[in-house]
Amino acid sequence: MVAHFMRSRLGLAALVAASVLGLPVVAAAQTSGGGSQQDQLQAQIAQLDQAGSAALVRLQGVQQQQAVLDARVADLTRQVDAAQARLNPLADEAARLDAEVAQLEAIIAGTQARLDQARQAFGQSAAQLYKSERSGSEYQTLLVDQPQDLVLEGRYLQLVTQQRKDLINQVGALRAELDRRHKALAVDQAQADAAANTARAERDRIAALRTQLGPAVAAANAQDTAVQQTLAQIQGTKAQDQAELASIQAASDGISAELRSRGGGTAASPCQARPVADEGINQPFIPGRHPGIDLHASYGDPIHACRAGVVVSAGWLGGYGNAVIIDHGGGMATLYGHQSRMAVTAGQQVTAGQVIGYIGSTGYSTGPHLHFEVRINGNPVDPAPYL
């Protein structure tokens, strides 16, 4: 009654554990039909315990690595935030100075335009200026007060152009002051830009370090997920195996209790008919592990009652699959497991050699065969001497 699907499941779990955890593939993944169902389950549970322990160790290592990376990322994030906090006022100051320089340049441009206009007016010829300005109150004053100086019309030109000269001087002084302020602002602006650029470069450098940790963080997270999935698979398989083992034991215990309730005895006798024609034994009886023998047979071969008796049960019996139990009296009973279909029903009287079912591979089975048990007072014994 060797469970092929259990070996397959163990092989899958072992291969997954090996690929994710770097473990060697356990030997049970290559087990052939040489172990009993209980042996297979117990060995698989032990190896799953080993794989689960290794997965837990690996998971702890990955999570420690994650913690280190997360702490480093958090530290770099704090540094980026601090650098950004230092950069913000520097960038604001640089922007303010940029705006002030632009405003000052606009004022300088306007002042330069006024200066150019004044210079152009001042550059007019004396003759043109004299002709254009020989009338008016100022000129009449010169005629009355200073007639002796009229020949010196240059003085008049000086008086009438003094305003323009003053304007030129004022504009020139303003331009000089603006140039001075512009140069001072340019120095401040360069310093502010340099400080902002330095802070920005530091922020970007730290951010780049944080970005470089991205693949390592992603890899650690992927490893964590893979190990957790493997661990969950191992734990799920182990839980299922434990449930199957408990089911097998429960079924066996139930059979024992049922047969004991029918009364005991010491009149057990050898079989009068062989359950199957083939005499090959795939798996022998192992006390406490394999409560019967596995007889070689082909799918659909008839199964015969070992002796006459009454069918105690005929139906699904957990890991035994479709099974028939016959009470032969005197405390002796036989069990026929893994049938493809059954030819008797509970309570039916059968004779020795009667066909009670057909070979199959139901329940926990590797392939078509007959699991045959002999029980005395409910307890399984080696069937070989009774054949």
C-alpha cells in the first residue's frame, strides 16, 4: 500500500526547497515502492521537518538582510529630506536674488536710456541751441541786467543748459550706484547659486545611493516571498501528511474496534483460497508500520475471499480506498484494499474463493495491487503464514 502520490508530493516539496533554500534533494524524493504507507508518511514528515527548519533559518537570514537594507534606506531617506530642507531656503534665496538682479537690470536699462537722451540733447550745436533759446524770460533778463555781456552769448548757453548738465550728473551718479549694487548683487547671487548647487548635488548624491539600494531591496523582498511560500508549502504538505497518517491510523483503529466488538477467539485457520492468482509480494508485513502485505496483481484482476465468512464492510475506507472486510469467525478477519470496484455488500455471506471485487489503485496507492491483511481479534498479524 505504497503511496505514489505522496512520494511525488515529497519530491516536489524537496525540489522546491532545494531550489529556493539551496538544500540537497532528500533521498525520499527518489524512494521506490519499497516502503510502507506509514513509513513513507513518517519519513516524509521527518524530511519536511528538516526542510521546514532550514526554511525558517533561511527566512530569518533574509529578514535580517531586509532589516539592514530597510534601515539603510530609511537613513538615506532622512538624509535626503534633511538635504532638501537645507536646499529649500538656499534655492529661495537664489531665486530672490535672481529676481532682484533682473529688477535692477531693468532700472539700469531705464537709467541708461535717460542718460543717452540727455547726452544727445547736450550734444546739440551751440548755434542751434542759441537760436532756439534766444527768447523767453531768462533771455530778456540778460538783455536788461547784463547788456554788456551779450557779446558773450556762451554764458547764456551755460545758464540755459545747466539743467541738462545737472540731469547728466544725476543720471551718471545713479548709474554708478546701480553698477555698484549690480556687482554686489552678482557676487551674492553667485554665492547663493553655489550654495544651492552644492546642497542640490548632495541631495542628489544621497538620493542616488538610495536608488542604488533598490535592486537589493527588491531581491531581498523576492527572496522573502519565495522562502515564505516554500515554508507555507512545506507546512501545508506536512499538515496533510500528518492528517493522512492520522487517517490511516484511525481507519486501522476503527477496524480493530469493529472486529473486537464481534467477539474474539483462537480458531484462526489458513486461507483456503489465494486472494489473487499472482504469488508475488510487493511489500511484506512490518509490525507497527505496514499492517498487511501488498500482493502483485494487474488492474481488473478478480479478488477472491480467503475463507468463507460474513462481509463486515464493503466501501470506502480512507487510505485503504475501496476495501472489503470479511469476518471468518473464531476471531479471524481479512481485509482487501485498493479495489477498483467491489462485488459484495456488507452483511453478505461469502464462500472461500468467491470473487469479492477487482484489483484497482484507490486510496493511498502507487498503482494496481492488493493490500491484504489478516487480523486476529482485531489486531493485524503477518498474513504470509495464512496464505
